[in-house]
Amino acid sequence: MLSCTDAAPLIAVRADGSLLDEAAGARLDEHLAGCDGCRRALSDQQSVAAMLRARPLDPVSPQFAARLAERLDGRPGVLDLADWRVWTVRLAPVAAVLLLAASLLAGGAPAPLSLEEWAVSNAGSSSAASLLWDSEVTTDVVLETMVTGAGEASGGPGDVR
Amino acid sequence: MDADRALVQAAAAGDREAFDELVRKYQAPIVGLARSLTAGSADAEDIAQEVFVRAWRSLSGFRGDSAFRTWLHRIALNVVHSHHSRASRLRRFFQAPAPDQPPELDAPEAAPDPSDLEGNILLRDAIDKALAAIPQELRVAVVLRDVQGLDYREIADLLRVPLGTVESRIFRGRQRLRPLLEPLRGGR
């Protein structure tokens, strides 16, 4: 006689109309005949499987194939050019170099320092790098400082958003 | 016998029209898979695009050990996994903790009517939100079986787990979904 635990996988299979082999089907029938809980479980499984099968198909945008063709043929399409994420990724290294160069010029560091040493040496200042090590500063503030060079410079830690 | 064999062989030889035919056949299921595994994410089409790009680039290495559909679904699961990892890294980077609670299910007051467009959207969203509230490994198994219609053997091959594990995950996944889908049963 099948236990409820052993019956569970067979119930899952029967619930969605998949075929069990003859012997497994007979053992499940025998178990179900004497187990209210597993009969309820079968009914629940059938109900959930039917609802999921009825999940409406997903619409696909009309541009899907054209966008894909552009990618496969290696031609950047208008939609790709308009995608800011593409440009963000492509320009990230350039931005990083410019940011580093600008910070070095502004700080006048005489010798190359690691980013961490540089940040420690700038502790107390409002540079973006020093803010990176301040756990109370939100990413918004760091980004704002990187972009504007000012951020929350005029305020104290209590002013950090 | 893989129903797609002729198209796959032609596409593997570089025939773009044959590949376009495969794209037309599978774009809706792959977008659906991406959407139902990412809580109805707006990125689903981007994920699907990436799936087909990877498929096209790897097609020459496809040996036909499994059906093309199974192989394509495996690529899709990998891309969805990468999407989740990237989203998780970004969340950590921007210090936004993942929600402790499963997403709130704002199920429609009455079961949506599947015959109207708005009802379809509501129904699909409600199902995707319910799916998002169960553990990933159960969600993947249930979606592959009940939404995508893959058979148990295909799912076991795809996930590289024993058949009994697939059956058990599907049983437990449906059990977890039952109370979450209960509000949608009104009209059935």
C-alpha cells in the first residue's frame, strides 16, 4: 500500500492528464480509494494545473523580429541607438577615465595612489571617492557628487538624504 | 523525432530564413517563459531577444541530443538566471534590500473574463504574481510543465534532475499556488 508521501508525485502526474504506467496507476487508485486527503490533493492539483494552462498567451511586440534581425546581422538599429543602457555601458570606461583624471587634477595628487589610499587622503572632503567609504551616505548622494562635484558638500552628515 | 529538425539543420547551416521561422514559432512561448519567471517583468522581451541571439550563435554546436524546444528552453533558463543575478547585484549595489515578504497579490475582485483583452492582462498578471511568490525551483518546474507544456522527461533532462524530483517539485509548487490562485477561481 502506497504512503501519502509516495502518492504525491503520482498525483501530480495524473492531475495534468499525463499517463502513469499501468502498475503505478493501479497503486495510486488503490491509495486514493482509502485516502480523503489525497483525493482532495488530486482535485487541488487539477484545479491549479488547469488555471496555469489557461494563462493567456503573452503578446509579442511587432518590432520583436526586426530588432532581433538587426542584432543578428550586427547592425545597430534605431531602437538600439535610442537605448540609453547601450550607451551607458559603452561609455562607462571613458567616463571612469575622465572622472579619475578630473579628480587627480583637482586634488593635485603628486604620486599615483590606490583608490582606497586616495579616498582616505581625501577623508573629510566632499569628493565622491571619500563618500564611497561613508556607509551613511546614499548612492544618490555619491552619484550627485560625481556628476556635480558638489553633492552634499555644504552640509554635515545629518543632512545626508 | 524533433518536429523542428529540418528547420534547425537549415538554420545551423546559416539559413536565416529558417531561423526566422523558428523565431516566429517560439517567440511567444519564450517571452511567456521569461515573463512568468520574472514576475511579469517589462524586460521579458529583452530576455527573449538574448535567448534567440545566443541560440543563433550556438546553433552550429547543437547536436540534436534533445529536441530543439528543450535546448531553447535551457538557454532561456540560463538567460533568466543571469538576469536574476544581475538584478540581485544591482539591488545590493544600490542598497535596496530584496523584499522580505512575497509580492502583494492584488488579485482582481472578480475572476477576470478571459475573453476580453483587459481581463487577459489582469489574469496573466495575477498568475505571474502568484508564481513569483513561490520558491524559484518550484516555480521553474511548474511553469515548464503547466504554462509551457513540456513533458516530465523533457523537464528532467532540461534541469538535469531525476524524474521523481520534477514530479515532487511540481506537486509542491501547485500546493503552494493553490491558495494564491484561489481568488481567480470565481468565474470557473
